[in-house]
Amino acid sequence: METLKFEYRGGRPCNPAQASALAGVVGSGNLEILVEQEPLNGACAVEVVTAAVGFGAIWQAVLDDFFARHPLADVRISINDVGATPAVVSLRLDQAVNAFLGGTA
Amino acid sequence: MTQSYYEASARERLAAVLDPSSFQEILPPSARVMSPHLRQLDTPAAFDDGIIVGEGRLDGQPVLAAAQEGGFMGGAVGEVHGAKLVGLLERALDTRPTAVLLLVESGGVRLHEANAGLIAVSEVMRAVLAVRGAGIPVIVLDGGQFGCFGGMGIVARLCDTVIISEEGRLGLSGPEVIETTCGVEEFDSRDRALVWRTVGGKHRTLLGEAGELVADATAAFRAAAIRALALTPDLSLEALEREHAALGQRIERFGECHDAVDIWRALGVEDPERLPLLEAADFNTVTAGKRA
Amino acid sequence: MRDWNTQARNREARLVRAAHLTQGKTVEAKDAAALLSAVLEPGDRVCLEGNNQKQADFLAKVLAGLDPARVHDLHMVQSVLALPEHLDVFDRGVASRLDFSFSGPQGARLAKLVAEGRINIGAIHTYLELFGRYFVDLTPRVSLVCAQAADRAGNLYTGPNTEDTPTIVEATAFKRGIVIAQVNQIVDSLPRVDIPADWVDFVIQSPKPHYIEPLFTRDPAQISEIQVLMAMMAIKGIYAEYEVNRLNHGIGFDTAAIELLLPTYAESLGLKGRICRHWALNPHPALIPAIEAGFVESVHSFGSELGMEKYIEARPDVFFTGPDGSMRSNRAMSQAAGHYACDMFIGSTLQIDLGGNSSTATLGRIAGFGGAPNMGSDARGRRHASPAWLKAGREAREGRGLMPRGQKLVVQMVETFREHMQPAFVERLDAWELAESAGMDLPPVMIYGEDVSHILTEEGIANLLLCRTDEEREQAIRGVAGYTPVGLARDKRMVENLRDRGIIRRPEDLGIDKSLATRDLLAARSVKDLVRASGGLYDPPKRFRNW
Amino acid sequence: MDAKLLLEQLFPAGQRVDFDGQYFSGTGQTADGEVAVIGTTDAAAIGVELAFRIAGQVLEIVRSHPRRPILLLVDTQGQRLSRRDELLGINGYMAHLAKCIEVARRAGHRVIGLVYSQAVSGGFLASSMLADTCYALPEAEVRVMNLPAMSRITKIAVERLQDLSQLSPVFAPGVENYLRMGAIAELWQGDLADCLEKALAAAVGHDARRDRGLARQGRLLAGPVAERVRHGGV
């Protein structure tokens, strides 16, 4: 197990449809992502707890691209991962944010 | 969202079975009430510990509901998971809803916290009986990918009814456990037709272990759950004596049967071999009046 | 005077040695070992029918049990090493030399026996090459084949899984070799004759029916939403663009997803009747919904698939079936069809390098090639035209002043990471290391980069036909390699340039809404759904059932 | 401890208990009157027949001997593992037994469980764990699964499980662990007849196991989490 933390700045304040949203399940090759509104001085904070050790650089790249797609401010993203591939991670991130902003789970 | 109950996640099942937008979760993921034991064993934990509990409405009636997420550790019961279920059942004693719905999907006790899980399951058992004793029906929905086994298999049969799909399974020891312990000759867990014939929804319905067989669709489970709201729990001595007589008869009539097909034939089902191929509606027609 | 008839005389001598064991052509199963001992001579070239589905398992067991003091140094020629007995013959010293094509399940043990010097491998082939050599320099002296049934005269009925039998028997019988068949039953009258009796010398009823592996069944329940997305990209970005009508699909969940999206997604794009009409393909259960929806006009098969018998029989317009109604498959014919008569091959792989070369080789396993290279290579001898073939040829040659010609579409479809985060894109294939450690002449490449037209990943489609330099080609591959080290090392500016030129296309470039890529788009989401789609005709093996 | 010896120690004033294979039942004499006894021996695997038989005996006591306390002495290696038991719905038989015990409780019978030898998994769950209060002898073995089997299934090294079992009562076999977690109320030592009489005299209330688990620091979350769900807002 490994815990990775990332922080992004320069995002835009958002107007979420719900205070928090969850996507995915903590199962093999999958992950759960919890997105919550939280005053973080404009930051978007990401914490990843992952069963697959040693993939920090890939998480960084995946999250960089995610933040470029969704520059969120004052949002906390918490992830429990069981070795999901980057494709699945990106998909779940988009699903979680869509539910968070659009209110459709 | 998928129409299939089998494919849906626990959250999707709750949303589809209960009245639209009526479900309100207690201790949601953002509360982060998680298992501390998994982390200790270097195993990923989930924000909801694999069970969602809360209040909602079914056909306009207030209900409490819990849903186990099979995708997380096969829905296995750990300390927190079990405590959420116990707490929900006890809440029913205070709030007196029309019914409690258990959307089960569980391999039983979570081995990473086996003792806590086992004790929790027995607390769930006591709590289910207390809720029924208070006159509130407890309704089980069983149609997930991991079935309902171990202690949860006992819990399910403590409730007022089990609504099951053909894909749903209900038993005590999983086929893999039996194969590992007793050998492949005893139970070939890879013979999935045999597995489903033995512990699957159709056999459970014919045996009287499940109350109703429904198609694998969230809408079908919802409709059956609404019908089940009318049940009145009966934990009287007379009721248990009736059940005792039925279970005794089951051993007498089917104790020597080698395969489910033998039991179905003994029940008077014509062409029992074709039962596994029938859709739920046809199955219900063909087997009407022939259930044990 | 030179004797020009030694082979026939040798054959007669062998038959005489076995004469006391037979009644007509029939030999009792208990006498099988005596029969093989009588007809085999040390150093014989022996073809043991081992296909990727059907196995002459009883004869394999008998052969492996022979006394190596009597029968030794056999030269085995066979398409697939599938059973433990296929290697036991080497382990026990009955055989010593091997020419083959595919060794999937026995790949690790094969590598070990080679390393120990117990097996001397002549070469690893594709199916067509090996079949070709049966008629050139690897003609079997004795062949051990299997069939569904025989009649008293020795005619064989191979059932739906004809597979390699006609090729093996033809090569053996007409060069005065000896053909021994194991059959599940001996009957008075056969449903049809697949192999005439005068090509067959001995028939043995095996104690148990021969084993058939349901190799091509993929449970739709295991198809992921990423695979659905990739299937959408394949249909919209390749099938529709090139109007692909004649094709072969590799085995796997990626291609099963495409098959299951034809009646839904492809239909919604108005593609019925415009793509996917003719197939060289085993009867994949996943193809049932597309057949039922009217996409598919014909399917010729290498082998059959367990459980599909009744469905095939009920759809004779689509499949190749005999007058008895059951399928007649033929691996050699279907391989030839896949190579020459198809416009496209699409399949998955384990590793792709920067040249687009792909390999399924992993260290410590000698897996071989099977048929994929026959499908997944441009047919340089092809001369007839089709829109897909012409368009691919045009794209590859435009602006180069070359003689116009067509080209096959060879598509490699992979997720950038396999399970356990193994990257599908690598700087150097493991095949190099395997070649060194196993003393091979060449790294075992399944599909050469020069034959690959497109690489499709969840990130996008790279059209290699349009690349004009090695650098462009490399960046096009990096540009769809996702977050693998190969992908992260891309030249971002150049990749964007390739995207502007349509060499790389992302889902959004193709007008694909990723949020629609859910399992709900699959025409069947479970094996039970496939049974439903077949109108109850498909009878899946019990391990694929959950009812 | 051997069941017959145990019965002698529990009921020095006398008892009439019939043994039939691995099953036994009867009555024992205490200062407060007769106690019904139902039990199993030799680490019985509980299959449909045994569960059915125990349940039948519970019903018979409720029917014929109102308010007579029931002492469960179940020695079990767990549920019987067989395809036949699953085919017949063994979980339904276990549940039936649990319901019968509940009916007895609701009819005013004290139900006491004593683990005197082995208590494993499903067999434990459907019997002694459903008692008002469960006790154990110090030498009793209680578990879900042994560590090597647990290691195989969870893919966690057995050494690591052994190390962690020193720190946490949560997964490893052992009566002490169940004591700390509240499932076993007390260990009975010394004068067993005295222990039984005290247990019979103790007040009956709600399911107190999670309170004990919290008080004994063996199960810290079960109580608080259940309370939060029971009383929390939505």
C-alpha cells in the first residue's frame, strides 16, 4: 500500500450540484473516487491510497491531464485504488466529477 | 444506468429499487467510517466499508434499506460493515418503518477481521429477529454477482422473505470452499450449471427457501419488494412448528436426492432438465403449485 | 536398377506387422499400444493431431506410453502442443525432434525441455507454413488423427471440428504413409463422409470421446467499459471508414466487444449491410446477435465451437455445413481465406514496440505462432481489388510515386496497460531476450510492424499507413500509448501535429461520446443473453453458465 | 473437556442426559430447578439433520416446559461441508434453529451457551452465539478459520498474520480474543455448577456483546458505529 498526495492550484471555483459524489468500487482493477467541496484556499487536493506500489509518476501524469480537463478549486478528491489502469482511473475521475457538478450519479 | 440488478452496483440497486430520489444515506462515504483492520493488513479499504445504509420510500411507504457491495471484498462482513447493518436494524425499532429491505450480496464473514465479522453477523441475526418481533417485516433481495453465503446466508433465511433472481445464489458454504475442503468429486465449483442448480435462485424458490423468483431486472425486484411490504412477521411457536414440520418433510422427501433435478422431478415438475433454461415468468408458470 | 517403390514396400511391411491386431480396419483400444509399436519405426516422422480445439488425446496417451527402447527418436510434426502427453513423448525419450506451430498451454514446459536439450526444435511455424511443409519436406510417415465417428469400412466423419484432419490425412495417405484414427464411436452409417476409407488404415474406438476445448467463447459479462469504448472506436474509425466487409477477428474480449456492438452501435450508425458481411472466423457465440440482426452473410470456420452445433445447423445460409446439417470446418482453407480473401485482421497482443512489431512471447515460455501471422500480414500475392484494400493501399503509397496496389488492414487493438499494470507498449520486445535464451534464429514476432496498418488503444487510433518517416511512425505509436513509459516519452508537439493530420485520432476526433461507452451498449451482457439471442439454440458449456 | 464429565461438574445434584451419536439432550438439576440441556460432542459437523434435531428439541422444551432455562453445550467444527447439505438448504436449517432459540427467549426461557470444547464458524453462529449470553471454558477453541487457511485465501503471509494476531484480537483463533471482543461473557473456571447458577441468576437484557467489546477494548467500533446509525440524522 502506498499513499500519494497531489495538489493543484489555479482552478476555477465551481458550483457543485451536491456536496460530495462517489464513483467506482474498491475492487480488483477498479477504484473508488470521492469528490467533495471543501475550502482549501483555491486548491484541488488529491489523496490516493493504492494497493499498487511504485506508480507515482503515472498517477501524476493522469491527474495532470485530469486537472487540465477539469480545473477545479476548493475540491478534495480522495481515491482508494486496487490497481486500476490509467484508462479506468481517467474514466472514473470524469464520472465522479460529472456526478459532482451535474448531480447525476 | 443498467437495468440489470446483477450488473448494478449496490448504490445503483438502491436508487432503482426505492422510490426515485427518496434514499438518504446514513454515514455516507464522506463520513469515512472505514475498517481500520484492513489497513493494518495492507489491504485497501472502502469509504463505506462495502455497505450502504439509510432511509427511503418504497411505493410511498417509509422503509429502511441496506445494500452490500459485492465488488468490495465480495460483500464480506467486517466490524464496521456489520455494525452499520445492526445499527440500521435497531433504528427500525425506534422509527418503525413499514419494512426493512436488505439488498444482500456477501460471501459471509470477512476473513481479514474474521472474529469481528462473525460476532457482527450474530448481532445482525439477533437484530433481525428483534425487528421482526416488533412486527416490522424484513425483506431480502438477492440477485448480485457474489450471491449470499456464509453467515449472511443464515441471516437471509431469518427474514420474512427472500426475493431472488435466477442469477442469485443462496447458501451457507460456497462451492469453492466445499471443493477445496472435500475435493472436486464432492462439488466441482467450476461446473457452473451444477453450482446454480444447487444454490441458484430457481432451486431455492422451488425448495421454498426463497419466496419469489424474479427476472434479473431492478424493476422486477422493486415490484416484488412492493408486494412483500404486505407481509406480517410471525415468530410464534405455531409458525416455527409449521416450519419445523416442513423442514422435516424436506429431509424425508429429498434427503436421498443426488441432484436438484431429482428434487424437481419429485416435486412433480415435468421435464425438470429444462427448468434452468426457462425465463423467470415461464418458470413461475411451469412450477406454480409445485413448490415444496 | 534403382528401386522407385521403397515407400510402398516399407508401408506394406508395417501393415503386415500389424495384421494380427485388426479385423478389417478396426483395432481394439486395448491393442492400441501394440499397434503403434508394430507400425512405428525409430526415427519416423509422426503427425499427432493436436489442434487448438480437437485433440487425438487417446492416441497421444498411448504414444507417450510406448517403450522407448523399441520406439525412439520420433520426429513429431503437429500444429498444437496442448496436452501434457504432447511433451511426455519427449520427456520419455520416445521422440526427440519437433516441428510445430503453437504451444499455448504447454509453453513453459516446452521452454524447459528445450533448455535441458530434451527437444530439438526444427522450427516454429504458422499453421499454413506447417501445413505447406507436410507436402514438401515434413511429410508424415505415420499420422495419428481423430474423428467423431467411423463406419465399418473406415470412412471418417469428423463432425463440426474437422479442423486439420483433411490436410494431415491427405499429406500422409498419398505419400504412402499410415493413417491411424481414434474415433468416439463406430457406426453402421455415417452422417457424412469427411475422409474416405481408402485414405485410412486403422480405426480405434477410444475409451472416452476426444477432448474439445471451447477456446473461442468469451463471456460478455467480462467485457469492460474501456473495451466498449475501444470497440466503438474500431467500428466508427476503421470499419466504417474503410467499409470493411471481409474480415477475421482474433480471439479476445476486445474483438468480442466489437461483435456485440454491431447490432447496437454499428446499427445506429447505419452500417448494416455496409460492413462485416463475410467472415473467416470460428463460430464465436458473441457473433450470434450480429447474425440475428442481419449483419452477417457468411462465416467460414477453422474449427467449430462447443455448444454452437444446433445454432449453426439452424443457420445454413450463414455457415458452411454438410448435407447432414453439421458444420464442416477446415483450418487450412480458412487460413488461406483469412490470408488472401479478407480485407482486415483485427486482434490483440501482449507487447508492441516502437516499430509496431508485436509479440505474445514472454520469458520462459515458447508459445509459438498459430494462425495469427497468416491473418495479420499483408497478402503480397493478392491481386483482386476491394474498396477497403484499395483505400489502405492508397493511403500507404500516396505521394510516393510508387506502383499503385492495395493493402490489407492489419489492426492491433490493445489497452495501454494490461492487468497488473503491465504496459502493452515497450521499447524492446521480450521476444529478443527469449530468442537469445532459447537459441532461436529470430525473435518470435507475431505481427511485423511493416504489416500493421493501425494501432487502436483507449487513447486513440494511430494510422500507420499515413506515416511517411520512421520518426512519424514512432510518434504515432507513442501518441496512442497512453501513460506507459513509451507514451509518456512522446514529443507532444509532434503528436498534436499528427493529430491535426488525422494520423492520430482521439475518440472526440471521431465524434464519439465517451459517456455512452457503457456495458448497456452490448447486444448481450451475459452468456444467457447469447442463448436468448439464439432463440435457445446455443447451448453453452457448463462452465460458462450461471443458471 | 469430555461432555459427560462436564455434565457431572455442572450438575452435581444430578442430571438425566441421553447421548445419541454426537447429539445429546436431557435435563440437569440446579438449586433453582431443572435446566434443559442440548448439545453435541466430538466437534460435530452441523449438517441439516443435526440442526433440525437441535431445533426440534428447543421447540419441544418451549411447548412442554414453559420458562425452563436452556443450556446449549455445542461442540462443533462448524457447518457440515457437503453438496448435499447445500442442496437441501442448510442455511435455512441453521436459520430455523436460530429462530427456535429466539422463540424460546421470547417465551421467557433463559438461553445460555457454554463453549466447552470447539466452536467454529457457522456451527457456532447458529447455536451458542444466539444464546442470551455465551460463556466458555478456558481450554475451549473458538475460531472462524485457522491461520494457514486464512493466509491461503487472503494471500497474506502466515508469518504476518501470526505477528498481527499478537496485537489484535480481530481475526486470529482463540477464546481470549472472543472474550476481549465481547462475544464470550466470561470464562468459567473452578466450580462450574456455581458458574451456571450465577449465570442463570444474572439479569437478561439487550444484546450486550458490543458494550463488552468496547469496555474490554477488543472491539472499539462496533458499538459506536451501530449507535451512530441507530440515532444519527440522514
